[in-house]
Amino acid sequence: MSSSTNGKKRSSWRLLLLVPFIATLWVPFYNRVEPTFIGIPFFYWYLLLWAPLSALITWIVFSRNDSPDNDR
Amino acid sequence: MNWTMIGVFLALFVFVTVLGFVAARWRHGDLTQLQEWGLGGRRFGTVVTWFLLGGDVYTAYTFIAVPALVFGAGAIGFFALPYTIIVYPLVLLVLPRLWWVSHKHNYVTGADFVRGRYGSPTLALLVALTGILATMPYIALQLVGIEVIIAALGFHAGGWAADLPLIIAFVVLAAYTYTSGLRAPALISIVKDLLIYITVIAAVIIIPMQLGGFGKIFAAVPHAKMLLAAPPSASLGSYGAFATLAFGSALALFAYPHTMTGVLSGKNPRVLRRNMALLPAYTLVLGLLALLGFMALAAGVDKLPAFASGFQQYKANFAVPALILHSFPAWFSGVAFAAIVIGALVPAAIMSIAAANLFTRNIYREYFRPQCSSAEEARVAKWASLVVKAGALVFVLELPSIYAIQFQLLGGVWIAQIIPAVALGLYTRWWHRGGLALGWLCGMVVGTWMVASLHFAGTVYPLHLFGFTIPAYAALWGLILNLIVAFVFTLIFRALHLAEGQDATAPGDYTGQSAQ
């Protein structure tokens, strides 16, 4: 079991989990009205979009991590 | 008094009540054992855990209060979105370790874990007391949510007429929680979610059609509420408030006892991890729900005479019920209101079970009856959960609802202070139990003081530091101070060679790699 290379791979995938954090907590980026989507200002549809997006990212990280020795 | 609406509502309520009692026979287990009653036997699979954790995170109060905040204050109410988006990666990273170590050592609560990890009954007691204290107002708020819906159903008069439905709901809830334990809310939450999803999806399609589209809805929103106000110079302004409310609430949710209960009842950590990818479905629903706040604004429901008394009594919390009454036919209003009320009963049940588990394991068994059998534990927990709910009921009936709201704001600040002990403890033994206890104390005191200085009207405290103003959620300020104090005193106590306590766990316990 090459745990050190496995460990590095696991950690890099986990960095992906930072993406939803940055995307949703960096407020100045999305605090605006344009561009709108079906009349909804950017601020709102951007946040709504990140719900399924972060689920997708979490699922990717989860499936990379999902083997017996990966419960760290 | 619309009898169609009330009829549909009652039919659903009765159905769910029957389910609550039937749940005792589901996934059969010996309900005289605490593990079975309080954790469903640790056997729930992915789907049931999805429903259970969803019931933990998305409570009736959430459904009423988030749109209410959007209705009253605008964009800042949307902090619930980033909050529920980032909480899942957080939980995915940390809580599987708690699952493994709890499974190995038969821990039922977060305080059990702290007890084993640090060998400190005192630290465990602090964690348990904080958990119980923070959970009680949350239960009370679910009952407030039910009150609002009862008013919307038409039972207005003060005194017994309004109190009676709430008391009936409470008695019924208490009865099936007593008999079935965690299985009851787990089973009922399936029905609850179906109803919530149906209601929200219908609302988000039908109401914008009635109002002429999202463009028209947002056109009715005053400019000041549409976006977050740009911060003044030398200040983080509303950006700081928004981001820290999101981050702090995510941290707090992770620390609440009912989250731990939901997590520990899963049959393996994969269940947990799968759910971290699946639970965001609820986040989407919450976001759509929040938009209902703006729809209520656009529909002008607060100006309609029919809803005047509701708004007078419940202020912005009446926005969603009023919108439902205004936009839907009577029978669907019955469905929607049943969804919200059931959405109150599920978390109230889970929270009271979580609080009861804490009391039983970390106060009763620890300090009064260390030799008690598992059967006695279960008995005590059943009664404790009853007392906790009764306490919340009395609180709601006797005091104006504003107290419950304020108490709950404080609860969020308090529960965050156990994070160092629990979360850090899952990774390292470095922190000294005395340091953690002192850190807890400082975090509690300062956090409470900050909220008090805001006259309990809010939790965002603007700290003035080096000419810069940083408004942030008081829970985070408390936590930062907590960590600093714990750090400093860990060093001091270690230098003084103060006793550290026995660690009952082994490093392999956190990843399921030690021999079972």
C-alpha cells in the first residue's frame, strides 16, 4: 500500500472542497444585480447555483476518497 | 375558518401521528436500550439519514424565519444559502472520525467523546450543559413556528383557544417520541420532506406566475434590500456580517447535539459521506423558500387587512403563512401548513432526544448512577426528553415569543464554544483539558456579553480594531478568543505539569483501523 502517494492524492482532491467556501464567502464578487437570469439578480441565482455545484464537488471528492483505507 | 384547509391539515397531522407510533416496530430493536431509543440502533442507511439530517438542518423555524428575514431585511437573509452550502464539506471532513471513535467506544453523545478523549468529566459536563442549554430554545422556536401556523389556520383568539392546538401537538409528539425514540422522527421526516418539496416547488412555480414573473417580483423590492449595502470605508460592513453569519452558523450546526445524533445513528461513515453530496438538495429548496420572502413583499401581503392581526402578532414571521393563504386554494394551504407543522415536530423530536441523550449519559450516569444498566439509561432518557419538551412548551406559552428568539440567538453563540474541545479533540491530544475549559468559559462570557450589548436584538458585533471596524457573528469572536485562551493556558498548564487525564482512545480508532 503506497500510503504516501495515496495520501498526497487524497489531499489534493480535498482541496477541491475549498472551492465552494471561497465562491460563496467572497461576497464582494457576487454582490451585484447584473447579469440577471429570468429576472433574478446575480446575487441570488449565483448562490442558488452553488447548491448543486458544491454537491457535485463533494460527490467527486467523496468518490475519489471512498476506499477502505481512506477514512482519515 | 376554512374547514377544507383545516380538514386537510388535520388528516395529514393524524397520519403522521400514527406513523410516529408505528415507527416503534420499524427496523425492530429493543427500545429499552439507550442505543436503540436514542440512536435508532445505529442502523440507519443513506436514505433514512438523508431524511433525518435534513430534518435537523431544515426546521420549521428555518422555513418561517429565513423568508421572514428576507421579507424584512432583504439580501442579508440569504446568508442561509452560503451557510448550508459550506456546512457539508465541513461535516464531510470532520465527522466521520467522530463516527468511528463513537462506534468503537459506544459513545452516544459528543460529551461522551470528550470524556473519553481527555479523561475529564468536568469538560464533558461543560460540553453537555452547553448542548442542553443551546438546544432548548431551538425546540421552543419550533413550537413558536407551530403557533404561527395555528394562527394562520384561523385560531386567533388568545387564551385557551390558541393554546389548545399547541398543547395537543405537544402531547402527541411527546407520546410517540417516548415510545419510538429516534425512529419516530426518522420515519415522519420522509412524509415531511415530500410535503415540503411539493409545497416549495409549487410555490416557486405558481406564485411568480401570479405575480408576473421574477422580474416583476424583484422590481417590487426596495433598492436597499435588493443587495447587501456596500461597506463604508475602513469597515467590512454588511459583507463581514453576511460571511461570518454563514461561516459561524455552519460551525455551530456542526456542534449542535442533534447533528451529532443524526450522524451517530448512521450505520457506517459511507452513509454520512454520501449524504454530504445529497443533502445540498435541501439547500436549493431553502434558497427557493427564501425567495418567498421577496414574493410576499411583491404581493403586498402585509398590507392586506385579512392578515393584519397575524402581522401584528408575529411581525415578519407571518409573511410566508400570509403568502400561502393569499396564493393557494384552501386545500393546498392545508397541505402547506401541514408541511410546516410536521417540519416543526421532526426537529423538536430529534432535538429533545439529543438533549435527553446528553442528560442521561453525561449528567445522570456520570454523576448520579454510574452503574446504571442500559435499560435504566433508556428509561431516564425517555423521561428527560419529555421534560425538555414540556419545558419548551411552558416557555412558549408563558413568555412572548421574542424571548425564545433571543435565547436561540444566544444558543448559537454558546454551542460554537464547544467546537475546540470536540473538533480539535478528533485530531489531536495536544490541547490541555484545563485550557479547553478556560477557553470555553471565556468564549461563553464574551459571546454572551457581545449579544447583551446589542440588547439581544442581533448577534453581529462590530469589533473596532486598529481603526478598522469588523462586524462579525459573535459566535466567531467567542470562538477566536476561546482558541487563544485555550492555547495560552495549554502551554501554561503543561509547563506547570498539571494533570492531563487519560485518553481512552487510540489513534486508529478515528479511522476504523484498530481491531474491532
